[in-house]
Amino acid sequence: MNNENCSVCGKYLIAGSIIDEKTICHECLTKEQQGLMNNLSKSEVSHVKGYFSLTEAQSKLFSTTYKKHLSAMGTKMRQRFMPEYLKEVKYDDRENTVNVYFENDWWHYTKDHTWY
């Protein structure tokens, strides 16, 4: 990355990230991710297999824990777990968790809004 400007704010970049073929500064990337975490909508997860099969309580468990999970990650790691990388969610009756599948990882989301 040489002599580039952030494609969001236009500031000259000394360092930044290339996300979806756009160059973005850390400040803009953080704002974008924080905005998503605070305002996650059904339209952002409507592509996820099994999402509409969750009950209302399970859906709330998923969305609340997902936002909390994202906020616990660093900016770079968080990028791998944004909604576009969600593949499937399903409720596990035996474990009493919502299992959340991404491209290369999966997590159990528990009723106390923790994950493992």
C-alpha cells in the first residue's frame, strides 16, 4: 500500500487495511464495525442458513451474544466474523446453545451470553 487515501474519509494513509478491495483507515474501519455491532438488523443476517428457524428467544440470544462476541475481538480478528462470513445458525437442544458457523470457525452461544 503506497501513497493511498482512505476510500471512506479520504485521509492520506500511512497504514490501513484493504477490505473488499477498498483501502480503509483504522478509524473508519472501527466506526463501521462499531455501527454494525450496535445496529445489527435481520437484513444483515437474512442470508444465514437456519436463522429464520430460530424461535424469537433463540434469535435474541444469537443477536445479543453475537454483538457481545464481536465487541470482545480486536479490529483485525473481528473482520473475519462480520455478518457476511456467517454461514449457519442452529439451536442445539442437548447443549442448550445456539451454534454459530462461520467460514472457518464455529461457536456455541450460551444462555448467559458467553461463547465457547
